[in-house]
Amino acid sequence: RAQAYIGAGQLANATADINDVHQFYGLAAYPTFTTAAAAINALLYEKRYSLLFEGAQRLVDLRAYGFLNATYHVKELPSDPFNSAFPIPKAEADARGGQLAPSCS
């Protein structure tokens, strides 16, 4: 609903809806948004953590607002050099005893 309010330019209503979610988790309320950009950033922040592990919603949201690019979308966790060089996670390779290719018998 907050997305619809932002699109309609009703930033006070969008702030109220976003604050419902934000305060539910014990966080301080946002002040009334003065720009649509500030409202969208807050909305994306709330959706990011409210819908965590719910699928590709984060990517859909970034694409919808034109943020799915190298400038906005940065890696959120430090990269493990092992995982960037090998497609099999290190923990799995360790569990296989270092054998990265599946064995055929």
C-alpha cells in the first residue's frame, strides 16, 4: 500500500504505512517523507528485511525502480576467495574430502 501512496504522491500516508512496519520491529519512526526518493529508499529497506528469504523480491524491487545496476546494487557480504574461484562451496568440498568432482562408480 505504501508503494501505491508513493506513486500517487501521498507521502504522509506512505510514511504512516512504512512506520507501521518499522515500529513493529521496535525501531524509531521515520519523519514524514519530503521526497519520493526518500520514501522509496525507506520502502526498499523495509521490504528487504521483511521479505528476506521469501524469494527474488529484492531483485524485482530493484528492477522496478531502476536500481538493478552496478552503481546501486553492491555485494552485501564480503566475498570468499575460495567461492569466487570454485563453484562448489568450501564447506561442501571439505565434506567430500577435497574431491570436487562427483565420483562415478
